[in-house]
Amino acid sequence: MVRRGTQARAEIVAEAARIASIEGLEGLSLRTLARSLGRSKSGLFAHFDSKEALQLAVLQHTERVMTERVVRPALAEPRGLPRIRALFRLWGGWARDHLPGGCVFVNASTELDDKPGPVRDALVASQNTWRRTLRRAFEIAAEEGQLLPAADPEQLAFELYSLMLGSYLYARLLKDPKTVALARAGFERLLASASATPAV
């Protein structure tokens, strides 16, 4: 019975994430979710007692999926630049293809930037974790002797994070067909500026 309840909750959250990717976290409601799942709204209260609880569950679910599809596979790559390349490549694919409306985190950032509360706090925490992941990847590359002595891992992580967000908007909002090529060129230029050895 517990397993069935856990599975049902996971299915509900996955569908909520799909809806949130299109309608936004603010556009997500128990009523909309119930209609999409063919369930009664009252039945969803067994799993979530408020819209805020549902929004928090969506962010937690999305972070878990991103960890499984982006971070864990990247960590299986060799330390240093190969791992950074994997993070960039896997995040790009995940952001484009994971959900029909795109990345829940990026979409929510414009909704919640000026709305204090637990949901914004959870979003900020998830993005800070991602920033630390990128910075640590560059720190490891420096430890491996793959970066120039003057290279700053925090600055490099900032530039990579910015490149990712910029390429996301180019692809999703501007529909620029050159986005992938432009993003790859920007990424290679970023690595070349900091790498201790020329790219082969």
C-alpha cells in the first residue's frame, strides 16, 4: 500500500512538472493537475495540502531528475575538462528535451525572482547547488593542472552558467537555429581562454 502511494505521488509530481514547464509554477494548480490526470481535486489533497507544497515537490523532483541525467553521468567522466564538457553537453540536452515547456528552473526564475517565500528559497537553493557544481568542476580542473594558474574557477563557473542561460533563451524564446553551434563555439572559447594546454 505504501509503495502504491509512493508511486502514485511520483506520477502526480511528474505530471505537475510537465504542466509547470508550460504554464509556469504560478500557473500550476491542483485543479489543473486533477483535470490532466483524470482525478478528483480532493484526491490530490492526500498527497499535497496546498499549491505551495505541490510547487516545492515539483522543484525537488526536477532537481532529482537533473542530478540523475546530468550530474551523475558527468561525474563518471575523467576529472577536469572532460567532466566540464560533459556537464555542458548533458545540461544542454536535458534543458532542451526533458519537458515540453523547457527547464522548470529557468522558467521559474522570472516568476519568483521578486516573490519571497519557501518556493523561491527552494529555487535559489537548487541554483546555488548547480553553481557550486560548476565551480567545483573548474576547481578540480585547476587541481589537475589543466587550467592556467591565473584562471579563476568562480569566474569561469559564472561565465559558463551565463552561457547556458543565454543559449537556452536563444533556443526557446528566439528560436535561433544557430543556437547549438553558437553555444558550442562560446563554450570552446571559454575553455581555450583558461586551459593550460591548447585544444587539440
